[in-house]
Amino acid sequence: MTQTINNKVALITGITGQDGSYLAEFLLEKGYTVHGIKRRGSQFNTQRIDHIYQDPHIENSRFKLHYGDLSDTSNLVRIIQETQPDEIYNLGAMSHVAVSFESPEYTANVDAIGTLRILEAIRILGLEKKTRFYQASTSELYGLVQEIPQKETTPFYPRSPYAVAKLYAYWITVNYREAYGIYACNGILFNHESPRRGETFVTRKITRGLANIAQGLEECLYMGNMDALRDWGHAKDYVRMQWMMLQQEKPEDFVIATGVQYSVRQFIEWSAAELGIQLRFEGQGVDEVAIIDCITGDKAPALKPGQIIIKIDQRYFRPTEVETLLGDPRKAKEKLGWAPEITAKEMCKEMIASDLYEARRHMLLKNHGYKTQPSTET
Ligand code: NDP
Ligand code: GDR
């Protein structure tokens, strides 16, 4: 594929995550030089971006990684000074709502103060007129919803340490825009998923878990609140919008959503159907289970009708839950001409296909005597 080279430089925090990987692909395709901040881990953590990695020894490489962390001010200042970015996309975060109840202080440090550190770095380095800043804000800000559907003017009511940290990040972004004239905006993004979604978020947990069960690699999927309602879009559609927001004349905040919501239970039914499994839900509350009614096709050779494959586990319920989220993306449509191209159901199909491929690969190795087992951590 031919790529037009432009002289723009982007810096992405969270480049090893779901959105970071899609955004890096998108910007490289647009001809940007892309710098990314990755954390040092005891194992490689670049699986989502390995396919776009460029050997740093190659002349004119347009994709460069830097070790760093949002909790480390001097590191951020140095990277921003060295790279002199035209655009910074702050996607790095401790992004798991349930985990934020376990690590609230760390979440605040990275998600809230990490955002401040980048904005301050822009100021300290005198880049207020050069560098545009995108903040990964979230529909979790609406929490206990005050209006349906939620739009840019809907009041916030965060319901987790994650959401409270992101509330600080939202307002400090607005404040630095107003106080120092920095081109800074918030994308208030509703849930978005893909085959690259982290394995412990609910959609991926479902598609991966059911694909593994269908192949005989796991026996049962344990779920939390299956009544939760979400407005799910595809990450590819949403990173395009992140870029569009930084190309406007004036910085503004936008809600990014599909305007349609489904329950977790509905997503389970779609995923099962993609595997040729028809489910029946029985029981109530923590005693609810999903039983196989019938199976068609050849995608679930390990299963039989009558088997229970989903149970409820109290540990996946949150101390305070966000029961319902539904976004109103009209501003993004009217002002930027953005509309999502992939529906939640199409995305579910893509995720099942990808996880079924992985499950079959594991099974094939196992059947040929190789030791292999997908992680069952949830
Ligand atoms: P992921 O969890 O997939 O990725 C998070 C990224 O942040 C990873 O690259 C991770 O690195 C990195 N990170 C975590 N902690 C730190 C740290 N201390 N310093 C530097 N980097 C760190 O999230 P998504 O891609 O799904 O989301 C991107 C952003 O958008 C996040 O800020 C999230 O809160 C926000 N958001 C996401 C939505 C969604 O539905 N996906 C909706 C609304 C907002 P590592 O790989 O090493 O863990
Ligand atoms: P969310 O996403 O909390 O909306 O945050 P998640 O997929 O974790 O949960 C969605 C809903 O599903 C319910 N649920 C479960 N969730 C998980 N993870 N595991 C389960 O077993 C389970 N059972 C039911 C949850 O209670 C919840 O109601 C995501 C993250 O990407 C954030 O970073 C982002 O800001 C928001 O989306 C918008």
C-alpha cells in the first residue's frame, strides 16, 4: 500500500494498548512519524504493535518506541522535548474499572496526575502553540446517569476510582485549554472493542471464553452483572475520530458513541450464536445459569445440549456499578461528519472469528502433544 509522508509528528501514550495500536496504524498510514511510550515489563508487551514495528537501525524509520511511564514527570518532559510532537494522544491509563477499586491510588496517579504531567510538560517546554493534545475521556464520567442519552452537556456522576481519576483528567484538560490557550480536547468515548481488546473486559472475556469452551479448552465462564447495558462500538471507528478531533480549527470536546445499547446477556447470546450454540438462561440473580439448548455446525465440537456453560460469580460485581450507558453522538456527526461504520453485532462476529482461530490453534498444538493452555485468568 502506498503511503504519503507528511512532516507531522505524533506521540502516543498507551501505544501498546488496544486503541494505541489502531491509532498508530492509522497515523502511519496518514504519513505521520509516530512515537510511542511503552512501559518496561518483565516480558514483551508489544504484541499489538509488533506487525508495525520498524527496526530503529533503518534510516528514516517513522515508528519509534520510548520507555516511559505516566507516573514519571522527568521521563515525560524528556520524551516530549526530544520528539517535539505536533500532536499528543494521551491514551495511557490503568483502564480497568473493577481493578481501580483494588488500586485506587495508583489509578489516580496515572490516570489523573499523569494527564496533568503531560499538560505541564507542554507548558514547561513552551509548546503551547505547537502541540495539540487529545485526552482519552470516558463515558464512565456519566456513571449514575442523569440524562438519557448522554451528550456533551450531561452532568457527570462518576462511580469508581477510575472514573473519578478520569474526571480530574477531563477538567484539567479543559482548564489548560482555557488558561494557557493549549489546543486540548476531550473525546468522551463510550465502550469500544475489537479482537485486540484486553482479555478481562467483558466482550473479550465472553468471545474468548466461549470460543475456548467450544473447543474443550475451558468448561465454564463465570460472569458478573449480565443486565448491564452498554453502547458498544469498534475501536477502529473510534481512533479515526480521535485524529479528526485534533484537525479542527478550534479545540472542542466530543461524545463518541453509536447511539444504540445492548445488555451483556445479549452480547453473550450473539457470541454463542456465532459458534452455532443456542443458549437458554435459567434461574435468577446469582443462581442464573446459561444452558445449551441446541448446537448447529462444527464450531463447538466439545459441547452437548444440556450442558451448563455460564454461571454467576459474585467476585465480578463492582462495589458501585454503572448500570446503563447510551451515548448521543450527534455533535460529532454534525460538526465532524463522523459516523461509526461497524455495528456491535458485526464486531462480535469478528471477535468470535479471531478467538475461535486462537482456540483451534491451541487445540491443534495440544492434540499433537505440545504443552499449551490459554491463560484462564479473568
Ligand atoms: P488498554 O487497557 O488496552 O491500554 C492501556 C494502555 O496504557 C496500555 O498501553 C498500557 O500499557 C498503558 N499504561 C497503563 N499504565 C501506564 C502507565 N503507568 N504509564 C504509561 N502507560 C501506561 O486501554 P484502551 O486502549 O482500551 O483505552 C485507551 C484509553 O482510552 C485509556 O485511557 C482508557 O481509559 C480510555 N477509554 C477506553 C475506552 C474503551 O472502551 N476501550 C472507552 C473510553 C475511554 P501496558 O500495555 O504496558 O499495560
Ligand atoms: P467498563 O467495561 O467497566 O464499561 O469499562 P467492562 O467490559 O469491564 O464492563 C462492562 C460491563 O459488564 C459488566 N460485567 C463484567 N465486566 C467484566 N469486566 N467482567 C465480567 O465478568 C463481567 N460481568 C459483567 C460490568 O459490571 C460492566 O457493567 C470500559 C473500560 O474500557 C474503561 O476504560 C472505559 O472508560 C469504559 O469502558 C468506557
